[in-house]
Amino acid sequence: MQHFAHHSEENYLKTLYKLENKQIKKVNNIALSKALELNPATVLEMVRRMNERKLVEILADKTIILTDKGKKKALQIVRRHRLWEVFLVDKLSYKWNEVHDLAEQLEHIDSDDLVKRLEVFLGYPSVDPHGDPIPDENGKMKKIRTQPLTEAPLKKKLTIVALGNSSDEFLKYLDKIGLKIGAAVEIVEVEDFDKSLSISHKKNSIILSKEAADHLLVNMP
């Protein structure tokens, strides 16, 4: 039971961190319940316990925020998750759309020594297979300045550095058309009618819908 509670608390912390990182102004019990897909009463009880442990603070308007202690712990979980994703893709040849659920399980192995050895073994990666930055052991992350492909200039050499959508469907779609993190692309034309993009990649021409291009984040030239 204690093992389950440990996992549950870590999932709460990571979810709160992600919601705060999306700059959602008010993360209350309802918003957190929806994100975790749990009953609001269950979430309320866990939040109360986390508040007692100084991991979260509940403001007067019921907004739930991570304390410095809670954020530090959340970043450790994010760090483990993203390092495990790199390991699964680079060393065990999993596809990038297959690793999230496995990393969700592996992230709960709470061993600083193991994580440090894993980081060294992987060569100190700064991003995971989806382009998300990996916190270092002090919780610091490499800042990546990005923009959606739809906002990038034409006829410029660009690099896909992150994704705005890491759903299984979108990752499979990118595999199908041959795009991945690190891919060099150039916008050739934007269609006036539907704002779809014609891009070049490895001398191939690819047509992207505006929706797909919105989820491809490229470097700021």
C-alpha cells in the first residue's frame, strides 16, 4: 500500500508540474482531477496530505501550486522519465511512440545512483526522443527557443527540435512521412487556401496540414 501511495504522489507532482509549465493560471482540484482522470474526492484527499508534507500549497482561491520542495521532487521524476525514454529508444530500439508507458513505470525507481549511472551511460543527453529537455541532477534544464513551423520564415534552413504533440497517432504519422527530432527542413510554399505547407526534407517534398505543422517546433533562425 505504501508502494502504491509513493507512485500516486509522484504522479500528482509530475502532473502539477506539467500543468504549471503549460502556464495554466488556476490549477484547482477539478483541473487536477481531469488531468489525472481521478475522482475529485480522491484528489482532494491526496492534495491535503501533500500540503501537510509541504509539497504543495493551497491558496485562498483553491489554486494548488507546487512548493520549492514539491517542484524539486517533480523535476527529479521528470528527469528519470525522460532519461528512461532515451535509454529505451537509443539502447533497446523501441520506437518513440512506444516508450511513454514503459517510462511511466521505470520513473518510479527512486535511486539517485542508478539515474546518475544511466545518464553517464547515455552520454549526458539534454533532450528526450521527443525533444523535451532533460533536467540535470540539480533540476536545471537547457532552454530551447522554439517556434511552430507555421510561424517560421520561408526559404530558411530549419531544424525540428521539439514537438507540441506527442500522441501515439502524431508520432506514427511523423514516422510515416519520415520526420523526426533533428530533421532539417525548409518551407518551400504556404498554400493561401488552407495554410498547408510544402516543405523539403532530404530532397523530398512533403505536404503538411496547418494542424500538423503547428505541432512541429523548430529552432529560431
